Amino acid sequence: MKIKEIVSALERFAPLPLQDGFDNAGLQIGLTDAEVTGALLCLDVTEAVLDEAIALGFNLVISHHPLIFKGYKSLTGRDYVERCILKAIKNDIALYAAHTNLDNAQGGVNFKMAEKIGLTNVRVLQPMEGALLKLVTFVPLAHADTVRRALFEAGCGTVGRYDSCSYNLAGEGTFRAGERTHPYCGEIGKLHTEQEVRIETILPAYLKATVVRALLKAHPYEEPAFDLYPLQNSWVQSGAGVIGELEQPETELEFLKRIKKTFEVECLRHNRLMGREIQTVALCGGAGAFLLPMAVKQRADVFLTGEIKYHDFFGHESEILLAEIGHYESEQYTKELFYTLIREAFPQLEVQLTKVNTNPIKYM
């Protein structure tokens, strides 16, 4: 199989348009037409990880954090990033990163953390805004089912945990075919009335081109009429962080001790314990402190993330328990998520989790 097949599978789960504006997810080095010899999964690309891939004979390294974030005017090996770039190119190793697109995807990094903690009723903490469109089109009655099915297969019609969602209204459409046309129904030069169905459905904005192609292919008219409207609805399927509930409440100390063990945390930092009961948990892998106001607004009992600034710990004791477990520690199970995705799609491919601990932070 080819690298591009692996890339396609990953991007079906976590489409690149879901990444934040600052990010650089996707293929960073390599040719996607190359045959895959094996995939090594990691959180960060380092020289030691590349040496491991070389020793295994693997030509694909999949990481959570992108190696390349900025443009380079030269490659001289002056830092570890440049040395990794040179080593990957020299050894024909492709580098692929799924970063904030995997953070923001349904079932992504934060959902994996929630699974490790044992949360139920898990949903996105801060859904994406301005990411949805409504499609309206008009279809002959006899072709309505065919067009609806094509739209759903292209990615339309998902609302929360429901799919194949649409609104349909019967009515009459009129048109007159001009010269050099090839009308599906009616006669050239004569006003025609057709029984039609007005179909309304919703779609992620990044799927606009795909959906329009599917509509034009499935629609019987030579010139289908359709409208696309931007929506202000939140897209609850995608976004930053998650929130959910424990099956059984725990004391603050019980919860923190369990988190420390689950994520193998050497130094867990938290604000003052207030004796509250922990049941509703908000979390975000990595540097997620920007979601603290949302966690408070959603009335979470605790907010768990990888990094919290010193001043963010002030003033929240009565509102919420804060727990900082480390950036690497919070996202380490992303490797397991990669493994599951690739194994399910390509059971014959040799895939391994790196044995290298790439956490640059050490604790004394």
C-alpha cells in the first residue's frame, strides 16, 4: 500500500481543515506515492525517533506535533529540527503530523483522554463557530431520494448524534428551456411546470466543493438550482476540549491520585482543595488553559489540562478544581489513537509505537 492511502485514512477521521490557523498539520516530508514499509507512531519527531524508524526499516513516521512550524531559508543542521529534516530526507522517511485537526475531531485526542479517565456522555467543550453551511436545492419528485442519498454520502445531514437529516417540502417549479439546451423535462421554448421537492440539509463548510460535485452529479437537471447559506450555529461535532461525567463521584484527592496514576504524572499541580465532590470533568490535552472560562461556564467540577500558567491558578478555588499534568503526559495516548485508526484500516501494515520518550521536561 502507498503512503497516500494511510494519509487519506487519517484525514477522513481528522480532516486538515479542522486544524487551527497557527498549525501546520499534514504531510511535512516525503512522497505519498511511495510504498509503505511500516509506520512508527510518536508524539514528537526527534533524531532518536528517526533512528528507531531507520533501524526498523520503516519509511513513515506519524506524529501528533508537527516537526516543521516555520519556513526555512537554509538547512544546515544547526538545530534538532533541521537535523531531523535532513535525516528524514536522506533516509527516504515521510513525516506526517495530525495536530489540532486531531484535537478538534470527534473521537480525537481529548476523547481519548476522556476514555482513559472513564467519562460518560462526552461532548465537545467549545464547539467550532462559523463552520457550517445550509444547502437548499430543488429536485424533481422522482429523483428526491437519489439526490438526498448522494448528499448524505458526501457528508451532509449530520446534527449532533443524528445523521441523514434533511427538511423536505413539496411544491411546483417552473422554467422555460432556451435554445441549445438539453432539458431533462419540458420542451424548448415552452414554459414548464414540474412537481419538485425543496431539500434543505446542513454540511461542514470545508465539504462545500465535495457536496456541490455530488449534487451536480446526482441531480437530473442540466442546470440545477441550489443555494448555500452560512450558519451561526455551533458545530457540536468538532471543537476544543471535552466535558463529561464520572459514573461515580469522587473526592478531589481520590480524583487527583487516580489521574496521577493513569497518566503517569511525576508532578501534578493543582489549586487549593475545597472538599468538593468531583463528577463533571472538563479537559483539554496540551496547552488548554484558554478553555478554563468555558469549563467554569459549563459548571465542571474540575478542569484537567497539560499546561496552566501561574496566574491562571489564582481566584478559581471556589469555582473549580484545576489540575495540570504536563503537556506530554496529557497527550501521550495519542499514539494509541493513531494505532487503532491505522490498524482498523490496514490490518496487514506493520505499525509500532515508538519506544522513545520524547518528553523534553525532566523532573528532579
